[in-house]
Amino acid sequence: MGADATRSRGRLVVITGLPGSGKTTLATALATSMSACRMCPDDWMVASGIDLWDESVRARIEAFQLTLSLDMLRAGTNVVIEWGVWAREERDALRDAARSIGASVELRYVSADTDELWRRIVQRDLEGRWGSRSIRRHELDEWVRIYQPPTDDELATYDAH
């Protein structure tokens, strides 16, 4: 048996939720408590001066973050992915990729009602913490409509936390 086969894999935590739901707060706390690396495309984009609304760049960053995450998991490092992952298909893909290398995977769902999400987004904007333009209320309302919250059946496909 090779050394790689005996090395324990890291744990992947996937955080899902809409803007303002508390993803960053939870991801930051988990990264500290689990000695994990936190993967957040928003942070990379803001730090690089890239427009948060540039979806093609976001997709490339997320693809690169996934590659890095799998490398870290193989090396035994815990990883927290904070991408929002609004669709079950996206969450399934992350879970399957991590499981394919022998890592355990948990899903954390953060939520709040639409008015509370909006209140938090407005507060975040007032604090000047995020990128090029604010989220608009009609966008949030649309995102609430299309977001696929995890079901009990989906949650059962993940490791316990």
C-alpha cells in the first residue's frame, strides 16, 4: 500500500445559501475551528479588482478553486467552499468530486427570510464591504425564486457534521 493510500483525506464543507444568509460568517468560523482553507470567489475577485458580476471570470475562479480544493483534500487539509451553490446539481458535483478521492463531505445550509436577507445586504453595502455594485431588491427576489434549498433527501447524502 502506497503512502498516499494510507494518508487520511481532508473534509470538505460545502456552504449553500443566498446572499445575506450568513455564508461568509459561517465559512470563516468553520475555517478557524476546523483548521480549513476557505474558498470564496468573491474574495479573490474583490482582491484582484475584478467585477463581482463577471460570470465568466467567476466560473474560471471556481474551477481553479475546485482543483486546489481537491489537491488540499488529498493532502489531508480541510476545505470550506463558500460559493452559494444554488442548484442541487452544483452541490452534487462538489460532493461527488470530493468523494471520488476519498474525502468526507458535509453540506451546511444557511437561510433567512427575504426581508432579513435584504436587510443584511443593505447593511453590508453601507459598510462598503463588497464590489462594484449593490444587489438590487428585484434581483434578490428573483434569486429567492430560483434557489433550490437542499431537501432532507439531499442532506441525507452527506456526512454528518
